[in-house]
Amino acid sequence: MSRLSRRDLLRALGGTAVAAGVGVPFARGVRGATSTGAPLPSRLPLPRPYQRPLTLPETLRAGPGGLYTIVQRPGVAEILPGVRTPIWGYQGRFPGPTLRSRSGQEIVVRHRNELPVPTVVHLHGGHTPAADDGFPTDLVFPVGTGPVQAHAGHHDPLARVAIGSRDHRYPMRQRAATLWYHDHRMDFTGPDVWRGLAGFHLIGDDEEDRLPLPRGDRDLPLMITDRSFAADGSLAYPVRGDGPGVTTRYAAGVLGDVIVVNGVAWPYREVPAVRHRLRLLNASNARRYRLTLDPPPPGGPAFAQIGTDGGLLAAPVWHDAVEIAPAQRFDVVVDFGRYRPGSIVRLVNTWGTGGTRDVLEFRVGAPAPDGTAVPARLSEVPPAEVPVTTRTFRLRHDPVRGMTGWTIDGKPFDPALSVARPRLGQPELWRLGSDFHHPVHLHLAPFRVLSRGTGGPGAYDHGWKDTIDLRPAEQAALLVRFDDYAGRFLLHCHNLEHEDMAMMAAFTTT
């Protein structure tokens, strides 16, 4: 990894005032940091971990005509034992219901907004037409209201505004993969997702079905988040008045002190001593995780990675730990048959301390019949193409309208400005540079990581990605090709506080 000295990076960012402005000790933001952000302590007594069982979100069934309908509305969740926490949720739940679809079979999802604010839905990782992708200004206002000036200073003549509901068409012209959907409202994605607006969307296909991978109740989607709580049990979040963004201390990112999996704080799961597939999703606003098993299994690495953001790898990759940044997904297989029945095995975050180290406890039961395996070959992945165009983007801290902010190439997000116009069907090389930790997400197309700094891809860069974990003072090269759909899409940081404070850029495919 290419690194700058502290002095060089300070000079590049414009001086030491930057460090104070982002609310994180500067040395932690450059070397040895696990996440860019500041901890937000809860104000009520927290329970001991592993008291309540893991729950799996229900699968949403299609209605008449194959239409899926989701109502966005307030709800109440029991995230902490015995505590009623108000949320905003899809179907009033956190996480929202899981959608399951098939590659090549188009679906339509109707989102009805019964919340007190406008919303936007993005299918993260979806190969989706621009009109249905969830551009941040394509607002859906609540039922019974009308359009208002929601974002002063950000007039967007191309915005597609709706009242009450919107139908999203998803052609599903993509391979099997673990996707998720979440709110993408301009300037307010962070608090909206923090309140609960997130859910899984799992795509299947014939190639994956032919593999002897764990299925059914041994296929576990795991949405891992961090949250903090006010004294009354509500979700705490450091909003900056009525405007976008957060207070200065948290401008680098909000780090909660409670780890939540599928809407339950520090749950446990009873598992038979057989292989399980874990679909790991980091749905946190800013926290990065290094996940390991404690104790490690005998006889070799804990995790067989079989997939990533964009679906199956060509072959499994074995890890003792998985490093996962916000918005990334890792599909792994864990063989609990390597443990003795009665064992307690914990999924822990070695980048956390105290309660942020605990994640999920597995209670290993008796052996059971297990016809699964991790094949040596998983998928056919075409060779890398030769790019015809090179583009460079730099993500950094900058003042935005006189306040702490984050930019791409020194410019805050302007929905009316396209920073690139890639042609459909042509491979391109995109070079990204960072100052702090930036999990960079690209809409419409998956990409392949070609290099980091002066080396090749990192240990967690295998396969097709839609989010890359850029570390402080690092550069990376991505190979990407946009296909099928012309229109406006986004490049942005998926640290949601960075995103809300202007670290987005629009590009237009032609």
C-alpha cells in the first residue's frame, strides 16, 4: 500500500485544522485506525451479550400480478432486551423483509411512503435502469403530501419526484448475489439507515443451484450494524439541527457501541455441527469489522469465502479473518462439524473493544447429516478486459459551504453535474485515491480490483465488487464496464456521514 507521511498528508489536506474538524484523532485516522469516525456512547445500561436468539428477516411474497409491495412506516423494535425502540422500517421492521428473486426474471417492487419525510430506495449492487436506481433527488414524498423544497441550494431539474409511492423495475440481468436495499435520500441517508431503513435482496441462479452449498436454515443472511441508544431507549444519532449532516465531532463517521445482528443486539444461534453459509453484510454507517471465530476451528482457516459483493468467486479463498467495510458483503462457509458438540463459538470483531468486540454466538449442537461441500471450482469468471479510457478520482476532506465536509476531486455533490460520461460496453480503468478510510461504492456495474498502491489486489479484493475499502493515503485501480442502461448513476463514499456531507459524484452513461 502506498502511504504518505503525516506531514505530507496534512499538507495535501490543507493543514492541521482538518484533523480537528473531522472529530477524530488524526493519528488514528491515518495509521492503525480501524474505522474513521468517533464513538457515540449509549445513555442507558446495556445488557450482557448473547441473551436473545438470532432472528432471520421474513421473506416477502409477491402479491397479485407478481408485484412486491413494501410499506415504509414507523415501528417499534426490541433491539435491546425489554427495551422498546422506535424505528423507521420497511414494513415497519428492522431489518426490512428479505426479497428473493431469480437471475433474468424481472420483478417490480412498489414502495409506499408512510413516514414523515421523503425517501429514496436504492438496490445496492443491483444492475438497474437509472430511473429505478434510487438517485438521491428522486424523492418519494409521504402519502397525502406534495413536493416541497427539500434541499435548499440543490435544485435538480432532472429529479423524478413522486407522491405516496413508486414502482421500481428490476430486470435482474445479473448473476446470483447477496444484495441489500436501503434509503438513499440526499443529505439524510445516514440518519435514515440508522433508524432502520435497510433489508436484504438475495438473487439466485442455476449456476449457484448446481453447487452443493448449505441451503435452507443453514443459509444465514447476517446484517451486522452498530447503534447507540438514548436514555429512553430510542436510537441516538448526532444530527446537526434540522439540516443535513452531523455535529462536527462526528463528521468523520458515527460509531455505535452496540453491535446488532438482524435487529437483535449480540444474539446467539443454535446450530447443528454441520456446514453453514453466512452471508455477511456490513450495514453500519461507518464502522469497519475484522471478524474471526473464537475459538478458531482446528485444522485450518475458519472461513471459506465463496462469494463477494457481485456473487460467486471463481474458486474459494480461505481466511482466518474477514475484514469488511460498510456496504460490503462476504459469503463464507463455516464448518461447525470441526467443533465438538456443546462448544460455544463466537463471531468476534477484533477491531472492537468492550461491547463492540462481541458480535454473535454460535451454540454447536449434535452432528447431523450434511451433504454439502465447498467445491474447488465455483464459477466461470471471464478474463480481464483491456481498458480504453482511464479516469482518476480523489476522495478527501474539504470545507463545504463553510462547514466540515467531504468531496470528490475537491467538489461537493451537485446532482446536476456529471463528472464522467462513460460509454456503454467499453471497459474503463478508474483510479481512486483517498485521505482517510473511504468505502467507495459504484452504482450500476460491478468492478474488479486490479491494484492497491504499487501492488496487486488485496486479500479481500477477489471477485466482482461494488464497494472497495480504501484505506488512508491509498490508491487503487478498478476495471469497470457499464452495460445496458444509459442515464445518471453515482460514485460515492459509503461512510454514510461522508456521503451526507457531500462525498458523492454523478456520472452519466451514454
